[in-house]
Amino acid sequence: MNDTTQAENTAVEPRLIVETGLDRRVADIIEPTIEQIGYQLVRVRLSAQNGATLQIMCERPDGTMTVEDCEQVSMAISPVLDVEDPIDKAYHLEVSSPGIDRPMVRKSDFTRWLGHLLKCETSILVDGRKRFRGKIVAADENGFTLERDQPAPGDEPVVVIPFTALAEGRLILTDELIRDALAADKKAKAAQAANQNDEEDGDDEE
């Protein structure tokens, strides 16, 4: 089964955090193409870097993203952007992985990275605050629980944040996160290689 067929047969988990303005228009244009070739969009951001840079963060459903994957996504979305032409000036297209200290944009991100430090901001007050930092100690369909690593006097040591209140979230780079991210990447790539070998064996039998 190729990546396109897998993408068509598997519903892509929606993002909790989406862009606004021009970034949102670009996301709406490219997201169907990205999903069709077996990847999922993480974030779109147009910045003034090098005049103008359109940064597209994406990944495979297993969280991996190689240089070759970035090139494949870039080649797929470039013609779409050329046709729709949402940006009225010259820009550099940059396709990248989310990185180790990644933005957290889907519910599954919080489950996948349980036990790691997160900094986040909410759109409404939660326990009298909008900014939080702590370890993700639980996550379910409705939200996630943070164990604060630097609670202020009078703050509850644990806070539950509903996904509906989340405005922005990002993992904090630590030695433990680097170790676990590298291990997860190695495991995912081994699974990809095993699947590829199975497909080749199946083709040989035919």
C-alpha cells in the first residue's frame, strides 16, 4: 500500500490550533495536498525572514520527517501555490519538520509526549492565568493535565487545561526530550523499513 492510499483510507486528526489571516488561507490551500501524499500539516507561518519566508511544518503520522520527506512535500505543494498565488510578493518556501521542541497542535501530541515539559498559553483564564509551564502528566479527549515545575505561591501544583482553551503550546527542550525523541524516531524509521520490505516481498510474489 503506498502513502497516497494510506492517506485516503485514514482520517487525518484535525488540528486544535489553526492559523489566521493569510497563513490560514495558505494552510487551506496546501493541507489537502499534504494529506493526500501521506503527511499531516503542523503549522504555516509567513515571516519577514530573508525578505519573506513561507515556513511549512509537517510530518508523517508517526512523527518522523526526513530531508527527503521535506523535498517531496515541497515538490507537491509548489505547483498548488503557484496556481492559487495567495502571496502577492516573492517569497522563499521552507518545508521542515516540527523539530524536537515542537508545537503541540493535535490531541495525540499530548498523549505521545506524556511526561515531558510544556509551555503553553490559553485563550481564556484557567485558574486565574493564561500562561503555564509544567510536565504533561495526563491527557484525554477533553484536555491535558500539567504538573507545574515552577508554581508561584498560592498556585495549585496541578492544573487541568481544556483543549478548547488552548491557544499555543510547545515542548521545552530537555535532555530527556532529546533522548525520547531520538528513540521514537529510530523506532518509527525501523517500522517504515519493515513495511517497505513487506511491500517489496509482496511485489516479488506477484
